[in-house]
Amino acid sequence: MKILLINTDDSMGGAAIACLRLLSVLEHEKDIEARLLVQEKKRNRPDVEAVAKGWLDKKMAFARFMAERLYFHRYEKTKEVRFAFSPANTGIDISQHPLVQEADILHLHWLNFGFLSITSLKKLFSLGKPIVWTLHDMWAFTGGCHHSGDCENYQDHCGNCLPYLRTPSPDDLSAKVWQRKNEIFGDTTQLPPVQIIGCSEWLANRARKSSLFKNLSIGAIPNPLDITVFKPTERAEARIKLNLPVDKKLILFAAAKVTVIWKGFSYFQESLQLLKEHIDKPDEIELVILGESDPELNKTLPFRTHALGRIADAEKIALIYSAADVFTIPSIQENLPNTIMEAMACGTPAVGFEVGGIPEMIAHQQTGYLARYKSAENFAEGIRWVLFKADAETLANNARRKVIENYSQEVVKEKYLGIYKRLTD
């Protein structure tokens, strides 16, 4: 059986990492040949193939990305939402690519930013090949937004897009994008066998409520994690290797780009200030920031900060998780964050808001702390509880066990194999 995974890239995004991890375990399966097709290849892996190989192809890929962003610029409500809405009006036709033609199953993942347009998707679906589509956000069943927030228009018909568009109306850009998708999914008798997979039960439930996917088969399978890489290292040992203080309580914040509005950095700032006001020895706490951050913004934080920047080495990232006493994720929009399962696999408890798929991952006061949505006060209390009140060893053991039982590559692989076999029987 030939499985072709399709994702915009193979770099550091959550969807890309999930694809690569799934690819790694599928390759060891008898009678399975798995490949990943991306727009532009960043990693030196023989099982990954790029559509854009030459200099001109790469320039064209960037031009498609820029064309879509410039097109949306006319409609965007503010610059903060510039990358949170994808009209998918530009893309490349991969339906005749040799790997697509040879595949028994097409396994779609994250396809935006100029890789596949809605027209490109229509051509893929018209091939008649069984399709698995793993959703890493809501884009597939909305009028263009990647997360709808409190808006539920996608359950009926998008339009009047208040969160993202400058001039919302019944016939706005979101309505037009929704209608173009409806041309693909509106008549299920014209579709090949399709299985929609949400990376969390929360996302799968939203897909079930959507008008576009309401008649499709929808399930939930989490992203896979390599528990042989993300594993506990003795805390002092990890800190010495990373040149971090051994005698402090370390709070970790991680995001590819820390200042992205959805990552909730403002709540992180406020909760830290509240934490400092409610502890006896604030000098014993320091911060670790993993990801692209703003040095001037870091100076506003109330504790000494170690900004580590972007790191691609998975083993070093695992060390950073092991070095921390607590992992914090104040995101206000999330699906099933890889960062939480990575931290928990390393025995580090997490504090996060009750949003998206996070409550499926953090068992309150068992593997971490679930804070009330957008409550900096409760988030600060969660950090304080983990650092000063909880049984650290019990939390660490519970967190690691939760990952092994639910998110390990082997567990996730078996679930996908069942779907592949069902679609091709």
C-alpha cells in the first residue's frame, strides 16, 4: 500500500513535525510505502520530496505565498490577523505529480500559504483516490479562518466575518471562500472515500458541527510523539548541559514566535506579575523563553529571563523541557499543542487555559493545572500550585504515563493503519 502524506512544508510547524513522526513509524510497517510531498524541502530526508526543486520553482512558490497575502491585505481587519485567514486563491496543481498518481491513499495535512488552492484541492478530490485529511486547525471547514474563536458561522454558512474582515457582509470574502469549498463537499455522492481526522476531540466535534463536513466520516487521532527522544532527564543534569541555574525554579514558555497574538503572551506577562506579588521569595524564580522573542519585551518580564531563541534539535528541546519545573502555555486559541505533550513526555507538568484540545491533555492537578480561560489570576495560581504546592514526582509520573498511553508514535500509527486498511478494503 502506498501512502502519500501531503503538507505545505517539512520544517518546524506542528503539522510538519506530526507528518515526519508518522512517516518515521509507517516506514517500518510491512507492505506500507510512505512518502511526504511538500512544497519546498528543508530537511535532508530521502522519504520527503519537494514540488519546488529548482531556483525558479522556489521563486514561484514564494510568489504564490506573497500573492495570497497581498490579496488578503485588501480585506484584513488588522495586521494582527494577516496570517490567521487563508483565502487559498493561489496554489499549484499536484494532481498529476508522479507520487500522487502512484499513491493508493492521499493523506492531507496542512496545505495553506500558497501551496494548494481550493481549485488544487478540487482536482485532488476528483482523482477518486481515498483521502484522509488530518486537521491541524479549523481552516478546512471554515470560510478561510484557521480558528473561528467565538464565531459559529461555519456551522451554517460563512459570511459576516467580524473577527477577520474589514468590511463584514453576508457576501464577504469568507462567504465566497465557503461557497468554493461547498462546491467540493456539498454533494458527497461525487466524493471519493474520505476520512476527516481532528488532532483533538475538540476539533473533531467542531468539524462535525460544520455545514461543509456534516455528512463526512469524522474521527479524532492525536499527533504522534517519539517518546524515545522526548523523555525525562535528571533536572540538574539538563540544566548544567544548557548552562541554566541549578538552584532556581524555572518557568518555561515556548512558541515558534512568542509574540503571535494567539499565544497569549500578554496573559503570561500579567500572570507573572501577579505571581511575583504573591510569593515570599521572587528571586528564586527565573524564566526560560524558547522560540523567537523580542528582547525589549523580555525586559518587561518581572523575573530574570533566559531567551534561548529558536532551536530545531529535538534532543536539545527535550533537555529544555526536562530542565523546567513547569511548562506554561497561555494560548487563547489552540488545537492539540505538540509542546504540551513534549513537556509532559519529559515529566514536566503544564499550565494552560481551558481552550481547544488543551483540557484533553492536561488532567487538572494530575498532570498539570487547567486555568480558567483568559484569567491571568487563575493562570498565576496554577503556576504557584505546581511550583510550591503539588507533589512534583507524582505530577511528573502522571504526565509521562499520559503521553505513553495516548500520544506515542506506536499508538497513533495503529489508529491510522486501521483507517488506511478500511479505506482500501
